[in-house]
Amino acid sequence: MSHLRITALGLAALISSALGVAPAQASNSFAVVDAYKDFLPSYTAGPADGDMDVIAAAAFYDGADKTFSFSTILADKVGLTPGALYVWGIDRGRGTQRFLAGSPSIGAGVFFDSVLVVRPDGTGAFNDFINGTSTPLDPAHIKISGLTVTVEDLPLDLLAPDTAGFKADPALYTWNLWPRLGLGSNNQISDFAPDGANLGFQVTAVPEPQTFAMLLAGLGLVGLRASRTRRA
Ligand SMILES: [Ca+2]
Ligand SMILES: [Ca+2]
């Protein structure tokens, strides 16, 4: 069923047309199409369910509103696996490969100094490892729908208190996304997106509400096709 697959290039083109920018600018710097069923060998804590498998993800920084937004498509309906969590690791300039020191040692190339934890019930928190704080997210920012988890319009102030070592420009922060079952050991982490790397944020200088909706539609198409491929 390879003809149903959409390539990273295809997503980039989709995003490009949605954003009205050249493919070279869109590239893969802020969005990733992640492999289907690429469960980590170290993931032994739970089932290889589709809601533990990232298909696509993207993130934005709105420089005008000074807000961050994140979105992902999973391979199956969010909420399928009890205890599933979706975690965006964010590197604001003091990120380290924190999972390397864990057991089992995983996540080479995945740098973060804070995490955005989102639950299928629409609640979540921002945990800042540098400042040692945990801040519940306003549920109004979290949207769960079908295969999609979205966190919209998080204020810069939440992610970037005045802390030494953080990058001066929040547009230069990077991220990685991983589903996991509970917040214990590394064998609960099922997938990284992207694999072994961080991505940047698409920076939108002028707020355009339709942009995000169009990208989500594109990501939804990816998810739908992946889902069909899975069933086929
Ligand atoms: Ca995946
Ligand atoms: Ca992956």
C-alpha cells in the first residue's frame, strides 16, 4: 500500500501551499512526517497501539502574539491506550540529552530542558527542569480530536522566564515529541518525532488564523492516509 503513503517532501509541499512559501523555506525544519509503526525497541511498558505512534508533527512560534503552538497526528485515535501521554520536549538553550542517563539509555540527539505534557483528557502541564517549576496548562489551549493533539497559543511568558542561558530569540527554540505511558522509566517511551533530532518552529511574523487550520488539514490528510494504510 505504498501508494497511499505521503512522503516528507509531500507534506512539505502541502505545508508550502498552505503557508504560501517556497518549499525550500518550509523544508522539514518545523514539521516532520514520522515513520509508521517505528516503535522504539526499548518500548516494553505497553501495547504497540497506533495512538502511541506519531505520524506527523509541527510547531509554530507566532512572533507577533508571542505564542507557541504544537500539533501532532497519531496513527490511531487518541485515548485508545489507557495512561498514554504526549510529551513535547523543548530546548530553550540549556537542553541536554536527558534520556541518555536513564534506563534504558535512549534518545541520543533529543535535547530538552523542559517538557509540555498533554493527556488525552485535555489536561496538561509545562514542566521547567531549569527553574524547577510545573505549571498546569489552561485546558482552553488543548484540543483533542480523533487522531490529533493540539496545544494552541501558549504564551511566551510560560516557556521563557528570564533565565540565564536561554536563547535570546524564542524563535530559535527547538523540540521533539514522544508518546509515553506514565512518567516513570524510559521503557514507557514509544516513539520519537523526529528520530534522534530536534526541530525548530515555523515562525509566523503576521498572525494568520487560517494558516494553522490549513496545516492541520494537511496533517489530518497524512494521518488519514496512514490510518487507511494500516487498515488495508
Ligand atoms: Ca512514528
Ligand atoms: Ca519516530
